[in-house]
Amino acid sequence: MFDPQMDLLLTVMVSLVGDAPTTLPPTVPATWDEARAAMRECGQVDPELVTALEAEDMEAVRKIIGQWYSGSRHMVEHDRAVLKRALKAYRKRLKVTLLDAESSLGGGPMSGGRTSTIVGITPPHRYPRAVWDELVRQGRLRDSKHGMYELPPGG
């Protein structure tokens, strides 16, 4: 079931097409009706995508997905908003984790304290893995393996 607050429309479109241009986690193939329903839940989307879904034109949907991945076409506003919220949640969790670690490293109240060496954390579970994988693909996060992600240098 598509959750418009947490899921990417991109994931639904890729599962409709069946062959992702990148490595997204395997999903159950979507039907045309499910893709149209997800698109309606997202609100305002690309008119060309609407036309392709209404005509059930697989090649047009593949072309749009390819353009999203190459960066020659902006992702739909809904997906950009989900990615932005997810990255903000990640940064907030990282900050809290760092503060927690630094507050317990220093020892006594008169010590200078120490800085934490934590660079990666497990992201918030309320967002699906496809969101984190898309942020990695865009270069906004780095995959540290074993479900851990870190900010890229300068991020």
C-alpha cells in the first residue's frame, strides 16, 4: 500500500516497469491501477507521466524514469519533498546521537569532554529503504553497509 507521506512515487513507477535502472530493493510489481492511484495520492505531478499512465504506455514510463535517474528531468515534487523530509530526519537523529555520545564520553563535570567519532547511523525506520537508497544514489548520503548511512564529506 502506497503511503504518500513516506513512499516515493518513483518506487511505484519502477515496480510497474519491472526493470529498475538502478538497484532498488525488490518490490511486488505494481499494476496500472495502483500506479494511477499512487499518482493521484501524490497530488500535482508531471503531465507527461499522467498521459503515459492513462495510455498505459510502458515505454513512455521507462523514458520518464530514465530521465529522472539521469537528472535531465526533475523528479515529481512529491518525491523531492519526501527525500527532503527523510534527510532532515536523518540529520536530526545523527545530531541527537552525537550529542548523546559526547555527553557520556567526557567523564566528570569539570572535564573538557571529548568529541564523538560517530560518522554513521541507522536511519529512521519510518521511511522505507528505497528512500535511503535514492538519497545514496543522488550522493546526499553514503552507504556504510549493514544498514548504516553517513553524510558525505562536506555534507
